Amino acid sequence: MNATPLKRTPLYHEHVAAGARMVPFGGWEMPVQYTGIIEEHRTVRGAVGLFDVSHMGEFEVEGPGALAALQHLTTNDVASLQMGQIQYSVLCYDNGAIVDDLTVYRVGDERYMITVNAGNIDKDWAHVTKCGPATPARTDSSSTRRPTGRGTSGRRSWMRAAPTASRRSGSAHATPCGSR
């Protein structure tokens, strides 16, 4: 039995007030269902749905090599993102197997945030730092370098991406992860 209490997102009380059935997920108490799957499906298709991402992992990638790093690590064309746009993508191993799905947010000229699944934060961070052309660092929520982070570790992760001479301009996956 796990003696560690489950964490709650900032929207926990709203979920409960809306009648959510709460379940443990990745160390968090999360809503799994409200009124029923068919009614909820129809509501989302006919109106709108909301997904609480407060428990998910966030990695920031910044610097002059940030775009090249993300072009190498993800399957979609990050260069197509305009400021403020979000892209759904996949993080893959060199053999094409999927590490995780994620979203990539362009938040600045040389600054991006990727959001990963709560249950995969450590695995994804290990892959990104092993295969990304950057200098990784991890900060905790008390850091003055970054605002309070989220995720099961209670930390926001970031990496400073420097330009890499081995990258070809505009070429995703120019250097395989395994060749580093």
C-alpha cells in the first residue's frame, strides 16, 4: 500500500464540484469521468471539452540551438510554429519506436516548452537529455531561474540548447541519437 498522499491539481475542487469520479494517476488525484462516457463524448463533439494539464511534465528548451534540438527529437516540423502556437507531436527513439506523445509550444524566438505525460516525466527527460543537442539542467520549484514548475517531480526541467555544427539546416534527425 502506498503511504504517500496523492497530489491535487489547482482544479481539484472544480472537478469534485462538477461531480467527477476521481482516481489515482501518476501520483495525482485526477478526474476520470463525470456524467458518463457517451454524454461526455457528445458534449465535447457538440460544444467544448477541458483537460486539466496541471499534473503533466513541462520541459523548456531555449537558446540558439533550441529549434534544431526539437527538430531532432520530435517528428513534426517545429519550424512551422509561429509564436504562441502549439503542435502535437511524438518523441521517438532512433529505431522509430515511440517514447511518448507530447505537445510543443513556441513561446519565444528561441524558446519552446514541451509538455509530456505525467507518468513518463523521468523517462522522457532521460531521452531528451541523452539525445538532444543541448546542455541539460533541472531546477526545482524554488528556483529563481524559472517560475514554479509542474509535474510529478514538482520540478520544471529546462535545457539550454547551443548551436550544433553537425546539424544540417532544416533537416530533422540529421544526427542519430545513438551516434552521440
